[in-house]
Amino acid sequence: MPRIPLFPSDTMSPEQRAVHDRIVAGPRGRIQGPLRAALHNPELADKWQALGALLRYGTGLPPRLSELAILVTGHACHSPFEWYAHRAEAEKAGIEAPVIEAILAGTEPPGLSADDAAVYRYAVELNRHNSVSDATYNIALARFGARTVVELTALVGYYTMVAMTLNCHEIPLPEGVVPAFALPQHAALAE
């Protein structure tokens, strides 16, 4: 159960309805996940969805590399909803099942291409250490250039915010979906 009321609902203000309609009309085609909570502040939701659309659909990273970084971040943040939503997107982007399963297990997938390995290691280090080593940074910079490395860093940061929102407000998975792992607050209770 979510901790707060989620949108869309019949009680939306005109401002909330306008943002909702923009989100649904955009590349997402629907409203789900953290934007269901962010709509409590329509200005926040509008800026959030614009940033998310830019980082997901408007960077120098092809979908495969974006989804790889998002999966690493979803796992690092222990976000069942982020993992669920982006596992499907990763599969659509051509990420193979053994790569996805290795990320879920917290291990580096074997046989990554040079681009995949650069993004994987960058995202792992950024999530683990809140920065990356010179070696990892320089590899990513040489492969992708400054603009795309900035975009990759922003993508990981954005999806960390997404995961925190999903986890904190307990945005529910669709009915019948088994979570890949427990929410951090529930895992702590089990210890």
C-alpha cells in the first residue's frame, strides 16, 4: 500500500490535470511510478517529467546503455518498482537475460562489450561511492565524450531520485508482480 494518495484521481486540481495530460501525451504515454507521487506538487511534477524525458530519450546514450545504467541504479537503491519497470525496458533495448540476472545478483555481467562495460562500471562506482575513479571516468570520457559523460552522471542521479521516491512512498507494483527484492525499509525490519 502506498503511504500517500497517488494520482491520477478524481480530486486533481486543474494544474495537476494539465501536468497529467502533458505526461500522458508525451513519450511515456501514461503516468506511473514516481510521477504519481510528484503530482502532489504540479510544478515539481512538470519539471520532473521534463527532466526525465530529456535524460531518458534525449541524450547521447542509446537506449541499451541508458537502461543498463538505470538497472544498476535500481539495484543499488533496492527499488523493486524501478527494477520491475526498467527490466522490461532493458529487454526491449536488447539487454540479454544473463546480463540482467547478473546485475540483479550484484555481480558484473560476463562478456560485456566495451561500451556496456564502461557504463556498467561507471554506474556501479557512482552508486557505490558517489563518484567514480579516475580510471573509470577516463574510460567513459574516451568512449563517449564530455557531453555524454555528463548526461550519464545526470541519468544515474535522476534515477536515484526516482528510486528514493518510489521506495519512500511505497509506490506499489502492479497486482501480481513479485518484487525482485524487498524495499529497504522492509528489509531492515527482517534483519
